[in-house]
Amino acid sequence: MKLRLNKTTILLFLMLLSFPLGIMAQETAAAGGYSLTDGLKTFWETTSFGNFDWRSMIMLAAGIVLIFLGVVKHWEPLLLIPIGFGILVGNIPFKVGDGIGIYEEGSVYNILYQGVITGWYPPLIFLGIGAMTDFSSLISNPKLMLLGAAAQLGIFVTFIGAYALGFTPQEAGAIGIIGGADGPTTIFLTSKLAPHLIGATAIAAYSYMALVPLIQPPIMRLLTTKKERLIRMKPPRQVSKTEKIIFPIVGLILTCFIAPSALPLLGMLFLGNLLKESGVTDRLADTARNALMNTMVILIGLTVGASTQAVRWMEDPATGELINRGFLSLDSLKIFFLGACAFAFATAGGVLFAKVMNLFLKDGNKINPLIGSAGVSAVPAAARVSQDQGLKADRTNHLLMHAMAPNVAGVIGSAVAAGILLSMLS
């Protein structure tokens, strides 16, 4: 038998359903508590709709764009997808005080964020990088280390530019390190010098690292001639296992004697490499470059992305008024502009220094200036760009192995530069 519902039946059903709710609302109001209306109002105030702010929508759109670039364009997906999703997490509107936001003490995201603001995520990432990196090309041709050093020009030029734009010396140092094209180093230095800028500097660093294939080629072509782009380099010599084991030990001592403040980063980098090259700690090396590295990338990407809250109400110490200290600000725009300049100068510094080196090298030993751009430490993306540009000039001229030398030297160089800035500005 089919049940036939007419308007009268539906109305009676709704009346019966609302009767107990009405009784409860009257009893609650009579007892001096909240009415049903008050409860619904309170619920509304806890929803994102009740805390809506148009600035959050801008950041949500930015997060979706980063995820799109990672998924569809394959631009550094291991970085952009966690960061993009973190931006979504950080910009869902919520009621302040509910213990949800990344800046609310005791919240889950705030606890995870401690690894960023205290600076212990980056060294663990460097441990994984060391366990993944082969320094053979650098060991076989040590003079290419100078290209990694020259590419750090972007750091110090941007430091001066940031200071000229009104940032404090500590803030300028945190912004300048973006030119090192190394996200963990940027986070490490910013956490020590200007923690309030971590969101902006980290997002700028990782975003420009993902955009290396777009930023570098025009600068490389502008600063080199066709003849220079056709230069062929001698194949790297075979490096012995003994040399590979000695390198991280000697590298640690030499670099940290210059910049002891970089010890947390360089110590972990060279330890990871020693675990890899020793041949007797394969399990440890595998853990460092896989499980540990992947975990740190997820956590650092998610929390850095979540730290970009568009709206963050804080009390002004001078006036006592609530002001928005969120991510969307003029300072953030300045940081992104300076970050682009940092990458441009870093790329130019490496290419131009290769041309200078060629003035003192004999024919047959000259350096293809295209590998100079790999001195920024975006490993291995920058080396791939050098390879691609070399193949466009000559389809038989493979530069990848040569470009890896300044590329890994750039990792060391950016960490040394961070240590120098930290010792000077802290």
C-alpha cells in the first residue's frame, strides 16, 4: 500500500516535529538560559559564513592556483600542493578564540607550526637533501664552486634593496635570503631574524623556486651570445669513493669555520651526505631521503601555507586598537617584488661570473656560461634549466652533469650566506 502525502499531512508532521523544540526553548528561556534563537545565533557566529571576510577569498583563490600549477602544470608539485592546501586551511574563516587557527596557542596547527618558527624543520630537510645529493660533479671540477658563490649576489643586493625600502636590517636579511632560492634556508633565517615575515618570505621563496623555468631562461639568453651557448665542456672525471667520503668531512670544517651560525643547516647536510656515501649506513640514508624528508616536506608546506592568514586581528601596542596583521599587506607585496629581483640578480651573477672566469681559462677548458645560472640552489630545477637551454642551442650538448656542480654548490653557498647574515644581524 502506497503512502499518500498531501499538504495537510506534511503540515501536521512539521507541527509535531516543532512542538518539543518549542517546549524546550520556552523552558530554557524561563530558566534564564539561552533560547533556541540564541543557540542558532551562536551557531551562526561559529560558521565561516558568520566570520566571512573578502580578503580570505583572495587567499583561497591563491591556494587553488598553486594546487592547479602543481597538479596540471607539474611545477614543483611536492612543494606547491602542500603549500596551496595549507593556504586553504589557513584561510577558512573561523571565530577567533575557538583554538583552531595556526596562531592560536595550543591548537593542532599551532603545535605543528612550532617546527617552523623555532627553526627545526629546515635542518631535518637538509639532512634529507644531503642523503639525496651526489657531489661528484663538484668534486671533479672544484672551480665550479665559485659559480655557486657568485649566484649569492642576489642575496646581498636584495638585502640592500629591502633596507632601502624601509625594512629593518633583520627584516632585510630575511628577505634577502630569498635570493638563495632555498626554501628551508629562507625559513631558518627568517625564524631567527624576523619570525613575523615567515609566511611571506617562505611563500615567495617556494613560489619563485617553482617558477625557475620561467624566470631564468630570458636572463640567460640576454646575457650570453650564441657562441658562448655552444661551448662544450670536458666530461667530468671519475670520482673515487674515498673522495666522496672525505668531502662532507672537509666541507663541514671549512664552511662552518667561516660561518659557524650555519652549523644547524650545514651539519645536517653533510651528515646526510656522509650517510649516503659511506656505504655502511644505507638504512639511515634511506630513512633520511625518503620517510623523514617526505614527512618534513608535508609539515613545512602545510604549516607555511596555513600561516598566510589574510585576516589576523592583533592589538596595536601603541593605541590598543585591533588591527589586521594578516598576509595581505603592502609589506607582502614588497617582499614578492624583492624576491623576484633576488632571483634575477642571482641568475645574472652566476652567468656573468662564468663569463669572467672564461677570460682566464684556456680554450678547451672554458665554461659554458649557461651553467652559471644553476648557482642558485633550486636543486635540481636550475640545473635542468641549464640543460634545456644548452640543448636549444645545440641538441648534442648536454650540460646537466656540469650544471649540477654549481647547483649543489649553491645549496652550500646559500647556507653559508644565511650564517653570515645571522651572525651579523642577530
